[in-house]
Amino acid sequence: MPDLFSILDPVIISGLETRKIDLKREIDLSDKPRAAKFAKILSALTNTPGGTAYIVVGVQDQKERQSKDPRDYIVGFDPDKADEFQRQIQQAIENYLDPIPLVELRLVDYPAANKMLGVIQIARSFKRPHRLKKDSGDVEQGVYIKRGAETRSATEDEITAMKEASEDSRLI
């Protein structure tokens, strides 16, 4: 099985997000609207078919980059803030998502930039769909999914497919 670095590195280098990997310069969970927006992104990654999903914190995506030098587009993640950030992630998930997905914050060294990245690893879920259960600010409750790099509301057909896949997994 490939290691986490080899999975994430091609996306980090290209700056092009995928259906299961999201790049963030930083994540601010200091208020309800920001926590709800984060929960929306996390639910979309969890609901999108496929395996494990990742949110990489400390990396600019392609549209923000001024240079091809990783020392410029890798801004890093402060490992001293990991415990508090993990607590904020869990609080956002508990407040806004149902059911609650399995999420883990990991720290990954990025040698080319001599910086640490925060990687939110979202386990493949067999309890889909994960719904955003509260409105907050400009984020509406509902079911979200990734289409390419974009987060969108899931269609009824997509929601049905998620439920059927979850039911099928319980039979195994």
C-alpha cells in the first residue's frame, strides 16, 4: 500500500485538487459560519465515491500560486496547534454533520519546502450520505458531493446511490 506522502505529493506539486483531495492554505474554524463551510467540504469529500479522502492544510492551490518553487506555495502547518485544531475539527463535525464521519489529523513532513503539513484524513464511509444538518451563514443544510474539484449539492440519484452502497456494505 502506498504511503501518505506518495498519494498526496502529485496533487501538492500540481496544485490541482481532485475529487478526494482538497488543498487549503489554512483552515479557520473560529466561528460558526467557517466551521459550517468546513463541514460542508468535509461531507462532500466523504460522500464522494471512492476510498479515503484528504484535506491538506498548508498548501496553496494552483490558482493562488505565484511560483513553481515549493518553498513559495507550501506555507506549512504549525504542529504546535495540532491538538487545538483537532478539537475544532471534531467540534465542527459534531455540530454540523450527521452521521459523523471518521476523521484523523496527521502531520506530514514536506522535505522540499522544509515544512510540516496538516493532513485531515477522512476514512471511507459506509454510512453515507453525510448531511449538513444546520444552516449557518451562507451554507445550507443538505447533502454535498465533489464533482471534479467543485463541491456541489448532491442530486436525488446520487443520494439514492449513496444509500444503496451503504446498505450493500452492511450485507458483507
